[in-house]
Amino acid sequence: MERRYAVRLTVPRRGGWRVWGAVRADFERGLADAADPAIVSAEIASELRRGADYVRVTIAFTVVTTDVGRRAGHRVGRFPRCRPG
């Protein structure tokens, strides 16, 4: 039976605010282009700067699935330029 889940993923991003700013728009477009029908919504929930070279990004998803861990992890893997670096 499929259920609706609210999922929040927090991803550390090295390189600082400027580097994150350069890829943020592409990241948001990727979130908006949800090719997976299990993803009901996806958005950047928060961005936290820590020092000159570190940003922590939290992404909020609404997922309808029987296996929320597999679905959420699959979605984040679609953004290789935004993964921790």
C-alpha cells in the first residue's frame, strides 16, 4: 500500500556560498522537473552558511510510495553537480 511521506534531506555543500549560488538555479530546475511520479513536490527548504567554504542545504520532498528511503535517495542522486564536493 502506498503512503504519503514528508521527507527532509540535508546535504552539506563544500565550496561556499558563491559556488552554491552558481549551481542553485540548476538544482532548483532539477527539483521542479520531477520525472519520478512518486515525487509529489520537491523544494529547497533552507540554506545555512557555515564559514567561508561550507553551505548546508535542506531539501523537502513529498513522496507517495511503499519504500520512501529508496525513492528519496534515488531523487537526490539525480543532481551530481550539487552533491557534496
